[in-house]
Amino acid sequence: MSSNNNLMPLDRLFNGLIKKFNPQNAKDLNITYKFVFKEYADPIYLEIKNQTARLLPKFQTPAKIDTTLTTTHEVWQKICFKELSGKKALFLGKIRCNGSLKNFALIPEIFNKEL
């Protein structure tokens, strides 16, 4: 997936992620993620609250952000399709996590996928 022509639109990637959401693994969680993609101006906000996962509207900046993940569209797609683990991406400097690393580590559990 080295060519940008093979990149799935971010909204489809995130909608696919939300379809894999497992509310049983999100009990008592109240986390707001901010995804910053280096090639795009607008961040994407993902809220896990009351055993639901939802993308916040682009015009709605949350009052609190627990974890900010900064990467590229290509790297995030590779993580979503299990071509690259989140741990390896972090180790290689392909993704940066500001805030709780624990929240980053919870993503595979919350969304029934491996990082």
C-alpha cells in the first residue's frame, strides 16, 4: 500500500472500525481520541462513552481529549488492516501517542482487532 491511490477514504476506515466496536469490552470507559493525520488539516475525534463509539462532527471540538494519535493516512490504514501492528508503528516512530498509552493499547480490545 505504498501508493496513495490504494488508500481507502478515512471516513470509510473509521466507519469500519466502529462496526467492529465491542460494547462489552468498553464498560466503564469514557475516552475521547483525537486522530491527527499529517496530510490533512482537520483532526478526527472518536468518543467511547456509555458503551458506544461514535465519531464527533467535524465542527465539534470536545471539551476533553484523553489521547491524541498522530500518524499518516497510510500508516493508519495499515494498522486497520493488520498489515502493521500499533505497537510496532509506535516503536518505529510511525505513530505518536500523546496522552494515555493505555488508551492506545485498548483500541484492539474495544474494536476486536489487534494493534
